[in-house]
Amino acid sequence: MANLTWRTSKSKTRSRKAANMKLSQNINLTECPNCHAKKEQHRVCKACGHYNGKEVVSSEE
Ligand SMILES: [Zn+2]
């Protein structure tokens, strides 16, 4: 059974959520195969806009 909300104190819930926030912020960074810049895994490269060998977002400005 899932945790009962009324059995879990506010401080317990909030401290657990705070701990998980730190986890979610710890993003895995990989090297972009196109421009070799550091990029987030499973995300479009912010430097060149490429993902999975294709240009998804136009980088021309
Ligand atoms: Zn790139």
C-alpha cells in the first residue's frame, strides 16, 4: 500500500521532497556528437540544436 498521507508528518514529507529535488537537479551531462559541447542526456544540444544526428532546433541567429 502507498504511504498514508495522514500518517506522514509535514516535515517528513517536505524533507523527502527536498532530498529528491537535489537528485532531479543532478543532471547527467554528455558530449554532443555534433559540436562536442556538454549537453544534457536525452535533450536537444543547446549549443548547436542537434539531437540524434539531426538538427532539431535552428541554431542560426
Ligand atoms: Zn551540439
